[in-house]
Amino acid sequence: MSSPVATQPSPPTPAAEFERPQKSLLSKVLTRPEVGSFAAAIAIFIFFFVLAEPFRTLPALSTVLYASSSIGIIAVGVSLLMIGGEFDLSAGVSVVTGALTASMLSYQFSANLWVGVFVSLVVMLAIGFWNGYLVVKTGIPSFLITLSTFFMLAGINLGVTKLVTGTVATQNVADMDGFASARAIFASEFAVGGVTIRVTVLWWIFFVALATWILLRTRVGNWIFAVGGNAASARAVGVPVDKVKIGLFMGVAFVCWFYGMHILFAFNTVQSGQGVGNEFLYIIAAVVGGCLLTGGYGSAIGAAVGAFIFGMTTQGIVFAGWDPNWFKFFLGAMLLLAVLLNLYVKNYALNRRS
């Protein structure tokens, strides 16, 4: 009688056991936060290209790019802050605070304008640190902290300027030492193919590239996403949550200072009542570009596209000869659609990853 031959069960194939479905190129594209803003930008460009003949010219494109950079430079810092889960409602008036500080300090002390520029930078970074420090130490929402900063800076801008100069504007600084070199960095322009390009467009591209590199290629970028997604969990795994948040507020202060220097050296004087309301434009650009109000999701490239949409819309309405009062209606509708689209894209991304 023959005994049965024992057979060993064949081991499972590792590839079959752990194989995961590969994402298609379309799925990868659709999960990017800026995909909605890209689609909107293409649609708006085609819309004005067809309806507004002046919009089709190269000088018009130059004007659109300059208008976009005026929002986009600060929207870069705001987008990183929003990804980190916070807001800064003082950004609009902070721009003017930086410009006023540099102008009045240099003029009143008859100093080289570069002295005022560097002192202004220190002041602005201190304001950013103040906002961040109060947020992380008190636990009060950044909305309220920066709203209070907004009102204080708006009052300081008007009160101090009136006290020092006797008017609501600073003196003309065009003939002061250091003006030419500072203007070359912050407010120069150059011609390309007969079209004038402002240097702020190049700075805007640089800041977007730098912010994108930080977000996608550095440990700090991982920290920003982690802090915005879940600060408690991020702190539990060793992320320096407080330092990241304070640093993000100081980053917003830095880009506000930079654009404030552009205003000073482009127009030679500063109106102390400027900037009120612009903080919403920076936030709108970031939201349209894919940043969620809840934090933890977004991109600097998306914020740049959102700023470009803003530039196309403001100038496109003018080129089309329409009543510019309709712009605010369009801005509100665009914000609502962007929030809905970004929520859909995020949910789609989460479902694809699960």
C-alpha cells in the first residue's frame, strides 16, 4: 500500500499579493490642486481673446502680466500660509506699512534710501513674527489676530504719516541717494521685442519657483503640509509646529515688504490709505489656485495661476469696454466656483488614494 505523497502549497506570488493599481496620467493630473485654476485660466483667456480685440496684442499681455504680478507676489506667501492652515488679513495694509517706513525714515533723517529699505525689512519681519507668535501662544484664530493687526496698521499708516508729513502721502524720494539702484531692483522695466516688461514679473516667477521647490523638495515643505493637515498629529511626530507657523507669517511679511518697495520706487511717493481690501484679493488668488480654506492642500503654482486669472479679468473687462463695476460680481462668482471645484478635486484625490 503506497503512502500518499505530501505536497507543499505553493507560496503566494509577492507581486500578486502586494500589487497596486497604477494611476493613469489623467488621474495624476486631476489630483493636482492647480488643475481647476488652469482650466479656468484657459477658458477666461479664450473668452477675452475672442470678445476683446485689444486683448490680443502683446502690449496687452504685458499689462496683464504686470497686474497679475502685483497680486501674485504676495499670493505666493499667502498660499504657503494657507496650506499651513492660517490666514493673514493684514497683508494689504502691511504692504503700505513697509513702503511708508522706508520712505519716511530715509527722508526725515536724510539717509540713503537703502537704510530705509533694510530698516523696513526688519520692521515687516517683526510684524510677521508678532502675528505668528500671538497665534501659536494664545490659540486665538489667525483670522482674529491678523484682523486686529490690520486695524492697528491701517491707523498707524494714516496717523503717523499725517503727523510726520502733514499730509496723507510721503514726500517724493526720486532725488535721494540710493534711489536709482533701488529702483533698478524693485521697479525697473525692460523691453522684449518692443514690449515693455516690468521687473516684478520676473520676481513673481522667481518667488513661485522658490515656493514650489520648498513645498515639493524640502523637509520644510513636508512640515507645512503636515501642520496644515493636522497640527496635533504633526507635533506628535516631531514637527516644530510653532516655528513653522511663525515662519510662514514672516514669509508673508517678507513678500509684503518686497511689493511695498516696488510701490515706493515705482511711484516715488506712497499714499498712506492704500492697501485696504487687497488682502482679500491675495486670499482669493490662492483659493482660486487650489488652496483650501481648511489648510493642508494647495500649491504656489496654483496661486500664481489664480493671480493670472485676476490680471486677465481686470484688464480684459477694460479692453472689452465693459462697466468695470461688474468685476466684483465676477470675482465673487469666480471665488464660489473655485471653492466648489477645489473641494471636488480634493475629494477625488482622497478617493483615488484610498
